[in-house]
Amino acid sequence: MNPRFRELPEEKQLAILIAAKAGVSKGLLFYYFHNKKELYFAVYHYALETVTRAVVDEKLWNITDFYELLHDSAVKKMEVLGKHPYIMDFSIRSYFSEKEDVSEGLKQVNVQGVDDIFETYFSGVDFTKFKEEVDPRRIYNMLIWMMDGYLHAWRMQGAPLDVEKMQNEFIQWITILKNSTYREEYL
């Protein structure tokens, strides 16, 4: 690949790579997607759907423990992202996107997605295991913020992301939080 390719803005890299992988010209690609913003959103939704298909199964719907659900979904998510590192890279760059035309729209999708995920996938969870003063939604948000900080620190280092290390870190967090937030009889 041309070394100058990496110097191009992300959205140009994306269009060129997709066109090349699809075996079509960049012009034909935009015949179908009309503009870069539409293409970017299509790829972003495809990445989300790919991860969701890997995580959501019959077992997930039968889990009633908050932390078991988080653990199970984290393991499955890391497995699919480990197999498809391009999804991980694209998703992280999209999540932290600030300057592109799509940034505001992606923020809306992500904020709504957090709400939807909690309402949908945690609907069968037994929240009575939590101590009375603990709000499970707040714990969920804290984990998102912790992962956000973890990914931000990783991006600042510029090193390759170690999916296994990230998964182990997340599992340690949920273990600490479970011990701090669950009633004694559920530990």
C-alpha cells in the first residue's frame, strides 16, 4: 500500500479500503452510499450488528445476575473483536471521533445505544442483589466511564491494544464492584 495512504484523513482511508475490499471503484461505492457520512454510518452500524450478533444469544437472555451478564458479554465481545481487529479499531476511532462530519451523529447513536442496551439486555436481571443504596444503572455507567478512560489512556500511548489484557482488566473491575455493591448473601 502507498505509504502516503496513512497520511490521508480517516474518512478517505475508509472509503478507499472499502472500495478495494469490495472490488469496486470509489465512485461506484458512492453510487450506493451517496456520501461519506452515509458510508461511515453504514459501516458503524455493521460493526455494531456484528458484535451484537456475537454477544446476544439464548444464554444471555437467561442470565439474571448483573455481573455475570457483564462478564459473559465482555468475554464474547472481546472474542469477536480479537478475531476482527479492524472492527475494534474502527469502533474506537468512531467512538472518540470529534472532528469528522459524522461526529455529532455518532455521539447521539452512542448515547442512545447506552440507554437501549441497559433497558433491553438488563431487563431480566435481579437487581434485588444490590445493596439498598446502590443504583445498578450508576454502576453500569461507571463501567462505561472506566472503559472510556482505559481506551483513552491506551490511545494516548499509541501502543497496539491488547484485547486479552483489556478483558482481564474489565473482569477485575466487575469483581471489585460486585464485592462492593452486592448484599453479603449474594457474594
